[in-house]
Amino acid sequence: MSPTNDQNEILSNKNSMLSHDEIEAIESWISQMGKYRFFKTAKQKMLAAKEILNLKYNMIGHGNNRIVYDLNNGYILKIALSDLGIICNTNEYYIYNNCNEEVQKHICPVMEFGPSWIIMKKMDTKMQHVISDYTKLIELKLKFLKFGIIPIDLRLANAAFTEENQMVVIDYGLFTMDIKNSVFRWFI
């Protein structure tokens, strides 16, 4: 997957939150990522990525497809751990920049994007969930569907709340606005 002109423009942006060395470290990991495709666990792959990346930031989470760092400036950095992770980053960038504004206020803002990484606003995820949160989640799912977004993997673990108690989805990499999208093909 090669970067678009918009992606290259962001990568060459001198105001990027990432340094040239940090972008090179990410590119180095991505060029080696295939060697770790068959690691037994996501944790093993994450540890290999963390060592190769050698970033100065604190890692605050990871899944099967991405590793997340706190940039200590109100933003987080998600780096792909797999081909699906690259697709998820691309998907979040695309959805955020192309969805209806009624939906956009319910998804975490994207600040910068590169071919295998994305920077998003940091949201507070350390909240206790109550029954009403499940109702909000169902209402949010219906809103996404109303505006043509299939919210694959929408769950409380992928949501956070603003100070105004508005639910915001922080991981929408598996959502799709198009059933022909490469994310959707992973599930059929």
C-alpha cells in the first residue's frame, strides 16, 4: 500500500509531531514487520516492534494489529503491527476525513497520518462503565449505520467519554463506509 499525495504531504510536513528519526524508526519496523508475522502471540510481536522502534514515549497499549504510545502532549501514536494494522490506520484517517459531521463528533479526531502510523487525540479510557453506557453504545451503532458506516468491532473497550459525557470511539479501524473496503474483506 503506497502513500497518497496527502499522506506524503503529511510525512514531509515540517510541523509534524514526529521527528524525522521517529518516522525512520517506524519505517524500519514496517520493513521488518513481515519477519514477525507468525509469532505465537500479539505480545511477542509487540515486544519485537517496541525494541526495533526504540521510541522515547511510553507504550500505553497494544492489540493484535497496533501498538499505542502516549506522545505526552495530549495525543497518541498508533503504529501498525500487521498488514491489518496498516489498513486500520488508513481506515481511521479515511473515515474521520470523509464521514458526516454528525458522526465525526463521535469518533476520535485524527491529527496526522503516515502510511503505517496515525496520531489521534488522547481520550480518557479509565472510566467505570454503567448500564447506560451500553444504551449509548447501541444508539451510537444505530447512528453510524444511519450515516452509512458499518461499525465492526464497536464495543465499550473501544470507546471513551468526553468531559461532557459524550461517547467517542477511539478505535474505529475496523469500521467501514464501503462494503468493498479491504477491512470488510477480512471478515467475509
